[in-house]
Amino acid sequence: MRTIHLAAVAATAFAFPASFAVADDIMASRYGNTTISTDANGVQTRTYYNADGTFTGKQGTENFAGTWKLDGGNVCLTFAPAPSKPSYSFCVPASAHKVGDTWAGVGSTVTLVKGIQ
């Protein structure tokens, strides 16, 4: 399941057009909203980003959490360890997006929707 989270969250978070900027915080449109990634098999991952650099999410009945930070043109996520899983991290290119947008992610379709869903 860890591999699914890695791919899904990477796709969920970051295939955005560079032309849209939100007051210097490219993640601002995420706060208080839901990023939904749907893979080719119809599996959905919902990710919730917070302004304090934390995130939570769920895929089916499995929950995940961790921290995120911007590093140049990338966003780096570190997943908190779970009882049977170690902590792990990865970085991917990032730029801003608007609520209501849908785009192609890595192996998925991604939508940013208003509110926590």
C-alpha cells in the first residue's frame, strides 16, 4: 500500500501549470480543501494540506499523515511512520492550482475540490 500512497500523493499534489501564482504560496489553494487523485483502477486518494506544513489523507479505509515543505520548485513530503511502516519521503515538482481544476497527474486524474470531503 505504501507504493500506492507514494504514487497517488505525488500525482495528487503536483502536476500544475506554472502560470498560476497565489501570493507567493503555491500551496495556498490546498488549505481547507481536498485534493483527490483517482488512479486508472478507480482508486481514490484524498489529501488535505495544512498551512503549518502538515498533511493528512486517506485511501479507502487507510489513513496517512506527515509533513510537507517547499524546496525550490519541489514540494517534499515526509510520511509519518505507521505501526507496521517506517517513515519515508519524496520530492516532486510543484506549482499552484485553483479550486475546481482537474488535471492529469502521474498515472491518475487529479481534482482540487472545495472544502474537506
